[in-house]
Amino acid sequence: MQITDEVTALKGIGEKSAKLLDKLQIHTIDDLIHHLPRDYEVFEDAVPVGQLEENCKNAMLGKILTAPKLLKLKRLSMLQFYAGEGEERIRITIFNMPYLAKTLKAGTTYVFVGNVYKKGSYLCMDQPSIYKPESYAAKRKELQPIYAKTKGISNEALTKYIKASLKELRDLPEVLPLQTIRELGFCSHLEALRMIHMPESKEQLLFAKKRLAYEEFFYFLLSMNFLSEELSAGSNSHPMIPVADTRRLIEQLPFRLTASQRKVYEEIENQMCKGEAVVNRLIQGDVGSGKTIVAILCLLLCVANGYQGAFMAPTEVLAVQHYEEIARMTEQHHLPFRPVLLTGSVSAKQKREAKEAIEEGRYNLVIGTHALIEDNVIFSKLALVITDEQHRFGVAQRDKIAGKGENVHTIVMSATPIPRSLAIVLYGNLAVSTISELPANRLPIKNCVVGPGYRDTAHKFILEQVQKGRQAYVICPMVESGIMEELENVKDYQKLLQEKYGDAVRVACLHGKMRPKEKNEIMDSFAGGDIDVLVSTTVIEVGINVPNATVMMVENADRFGLAALHQIRGRVGRGEEQSYCIFVDTKGSEASKKRLDILNHSNDGFHIANEDLKLRGPGDMLGVMQSGDFAFRFADIYDDSAMLLRASGDVKALLAEDRLLEMEEHAQIRHQLELLSEQDYRNVL
């Protein structure tokens, strides 16, 4: 069997199963073996109630002590009973599974697996997984892979297909320098995949992940190195001079620019006006640091010199917000902007007319989403492209918009706080400018880290804020139940809150599986104040600015990287009112408490990133969303930072020896790089 074979070459996969796998972007054997587990389930020893630990996941062995009682609250059903032994008992609550009332009988012994918390004087466990003791014993101490799946394809089926593929494959071509493999003690690529999918221990899993993380960094940096040469070759083809418009706008703003904002703008202005090389720069600033006003000043410099600028945002909502803000400032301060909005929802007629006007130069600033990249968007005199939230666009996408002019100045902005040592490696082709301070008028967000037992109190606090006219977010790691049952999911959580609050509070949900139009409508409604509480996955991490939102509640906060949590927290604290962030730590371990305590005591993203880098060793495996911002399949820039730095040095040494990879011993590396380039591998960043 070859990795290029279609999945139907595998015994047991027919046309029907192949169509279902297609929904998971699995077409070939290569796709199948690289469909990685989202997490692993570990079956620990089952203990009696007296040995349970609060605020973390437990496996409890005990009898059902009371007959299960079925309660119905409108659209929500609740099954409750006590389990344990004698006087030592725990209250079990199961939502929306009324049929279990006939199956679970008093006096029967089971193993209940779930998070334990205390409410009042008694212990509670909600929505546990339930096993017969003998079946649980068979799974104990195993690492069971959990895959992203689709309706019609179970986790068991995916496990079976992947195991069969790895058994059939005899070998995979080695794509790393043999010397590197020897020096780092790596296993083969095929063996690493086998360990990832079928780990015999946590140590073996981490050993395999280390190899694959290095490989991914190696090829990413190799690819970026060639891109760096292409970008640095350009000279400044758009000579500019300092203009009065920017100075006047700075003086008329209702706030003073921070020293960092002034410094970054002056660096860019100096290079655009006096520098010989084209600007190719990353503006890195914490959430709320004021990157957008710096971008507007750069665009103002560009259009005041007679050129066109483009401002690309990752979501339609954010693009509209940028457009409306610039249009308002243009009218208020009599700026020379002639802006136009170009997004997916703009009508065909409006698009056609806008594109004609852009090509003729009647618009000097184009603000939009991916629509700016379309081939038929032609500029007459494009000199500057600014990309907001740059990690949402791939390198190839940014190249395409920049390619609509000759030697176009390029600025990308990111609110992702990355330690400088890593930023220099990841953005080796970009000059890095940092806005290191927040505006003086921002109230610091008040944070708290709590256990699951605090949920009711948090929900009451959200209700109080809504009654004061404020809005709130609740973030869940999962879209729906069925993949990792112990984690909160958006769909069930929305129903729970709507049931709890009733018609007095407008609750909506948002997640990545929705169609773009539906997502935009919900975000628009929330931004417009028509939704009080938005239950969402991390899709709100960028692309929505609602100053009226004052509460952020993050469920299963222990399952996210600190950088991702800080980004999520940045959605509140954008207005004049005091804002709050509640992190629910469902694991309750010493490690999770220590990590989340960093967020509890700091709102400084760069401090958090550096502390995260110190704390996060190789122990997090492949859990839900680690760094949260980079689409690497195996690697995490924090967990695997040592591998990233090592790969950077190895790539430099390789290219110093063989700049164009022409030597025979590097033929497989060159071939692999070509394959990855065809797959838009550089779109990771």
C-alpha cells in the first residue's frame, strides 16, 4: 500500500464511507494517517467516594444508592441520583438522556468518570461517562485516541481504519537529514505516526510528538527562508514625503498616542519616506494596545502621497468596523481618504462598480476581507497593504494582495503575544515592531479563577450585568457533545443558559461550523446589542469589537494555552465600564492552578507569554488548542520552543552548505519541500 492510494484501497472502506471521510478532508491514505487525535482518554484507577479529589476529573467506583429521578424543565431533562457506598455518597446529574432512567437501577455498581465539585455540603458529578466495572478494568491505564469525527463515522471506526493503514504501510521516505535524526535520537517518521495513534504510554507519545514537531518546524522555516529572499529583494518603488495630514490627525485625536505607538509609526514613516528598501514589517501589540490607529496613520501617509492603500481583515464584521471608523474619522477630521468596503456579502452590482472605481483610482483606500485577493480586483497605484490579525491569513494570501502592485510596502499586525526569541525565528523575513504599553484610559480587567462549583454564581453575575445593560461572552472548547464528553459544548450550554434565564435574556451561540453569512449575522447582532449573552467557541478570538461587553466566562479554561486565553480575554475591557473575566478550571490540578494563576494576576500578554514558555514543558500532549494561533498540525510554539530554536539553527546550517539543495543527499528534502509548497505549506503563518 502507498500513501498516495485512495482510502478505498483499504479493506472495509467503500464508497459510502469514503464520502463520509471526505467531510473530514480525508481522501488518501496519507490524509488518513495524518488525521491526528484531538485528545487522549486516560483510564485511571477507580476509587471510592472517600478518595475523590475535588475540582478535577475522577473515576469513582460505587453503587447507585437511590432510584434515578427524572426531572423536566421545559426543553431540558435532568436525571439525578446518589451513588457511593453507605454514608459516603455523591450526587450524579445527567442532562438530556432520559432513557437512562430505565437502564440505571439502584443497587447496581458502576464506574462513573467525570469532574467532581462540591456544592454546599455534598459532592457532585455532572454528565459522567458510565462503565460496568469489568469493561472499565479492560481500559484502565490505556491511552485511547479521540478523533474529530463526522456523523456516520465513529471514533472506533476511525481508529480501526488508521491502525489498518499503519499496519499495511511498510516504510515512508525519510525527510530529515540523517545526521539530525542521529544527533536528536529520533525514530523514523512512520514509527512516530504509529506512536501518535497507538501510544503504549504517555512517554512514548511525547517522544513521537517531539520528532514530528521538529519536522514541521524544519520545513516551515526552510520554506520561509526561500520566501525571505524573495521579499527582501524589493526596493522602495513608492517614494513618499512626510505630510501635514498625519501630524494634524495626531493632534486632533481625543486621546494621546502612547510612546510606543509614536515610536512604531515614526519607524514606519521614516522607512517609507527615506528608506531604500520596501517596508516588510510586523506590528506586534497586546490586545487593546492601539495597533489600529497606527495602521490608519500609515494608510493616511500613503494616500496623502497620492497612492492607494489596502486594509485586509480576517472577518467581515472586523472589516466593516474598520471601514466605519475610517469613514467617521474622514468626515470628522477632513482626511483625504476615499474609502470603499469590499467583502463577500457586498452585492454583485456594488462589487462590480467598486472594482471599476478601484482600477480607475477613484477610491484610494480599499478595506475588506479575502475579497481583496480576487484576481479581478485591480489597483491603479497600490503602495501599501496592511493585514490585520495576520495569523488568520497565510503567507501565500498576503503575497497575493501585495502582488497587485510593484514592490508594495507590507505591514502585518498581530495581537498574539509571542516571546521575542520565538518571534525572531517565526518572522525571520519581517522587521518586528512592538507596541508595549496600553492606552492610559483603559481599566484593567478583573480576573478570577474558579472551580466548577462556582458556575451558578458566575451565571448570576452575568445576569446582573445584563440587567445593567451590559453584555457577556461564554466560551466553550467544543461545538457539540460527542467528542469529549467531559468538556462543555456551545450547543448544550446555550440551551442550559436560555432555560435558566428565560425570555428576559437573549442568548445565542456561535461556532466555526456555521456558514460565514450566519456567523456574520450573529456577530452583527451581538455588536448591535440585540444579543445579551453569546455562547461561542474561540471563533470570537478576533473579529468582533463590542465595548458594551463586560464579562468573559471561559469554561474548561485548563484546556487552553495561556496565549489563547489572553486573546479571548481581550474581547472585553474595550469600553469605559469595568470588565471581568472568569476562568473555570475543571481540572483543578496543581499544574493547571499554577498556569491559570498567571492570568489571574496579570493582563500583560507579553509577560504571560514568557511565563507560559517557562511553565509549559512537553507534558500537555495533544490537548485542545494549545497556542491557539498557529495552524501547525503537530507542533506548538510554546510546548516545542526548544525544537523550534534547534530547527532554526539546523536550517541555517543546511542552507549554508547547500543553498539551493542541489546535492544528492538533499534530494529527498528538496522533493518534500516542493510537495509542501504545492499544498500552500507557508499558509501556516
